[in-house]
Amino acid sequence: MPTQNVNLTDTLDHFVKAQIESGLFNNASEVHRAALAQMARQEEERRLRLEKLRQDIALGDADLEAGRTHEYESAESLYAAIVD
């Protein structure tokens, strides 16, 4: 398994030690791996949200180009259409 040296702030060092003392983790490597795994999950979720947003924008652009639009008289009527 590859190893890397990591320099931590005092705050992060105390946090890692507290996680080990809590019994949730056996050593610092487990804490670091769990943190990185969480970061990887968050990055994947961000990537998927961005992909979905781009798809929604493309659909909106296609609707505009095809003339599928609707004008609303007020913010309230727009809100009512969204909520319904």
C-alpha cells in the first residue's frame, strides 16, 4: 500500500487523536482514509449534480430554440406554476 507523509495543523492532529481515542478508528491511517473516502464521495456527488445541471440547461436551451416558452404576469403566478 502506498504511503504519504502528511503535515497536519495542531487542530487536525488533535482531531485525529480524538477519533482514535473514541474507538471509532484503530489508527491515524484509518482516520485519514475515511476522510479521503468522504471527500471522494462528495466530489462524485458534486460531479453528478453539475452533470444534471448541464443536462437541464441543455433541455431549457432546446425548449427556447423550439419556442416552448410561457410568459408569466408576476412572480406570484410563476411561483404558483412551479409549486403546482
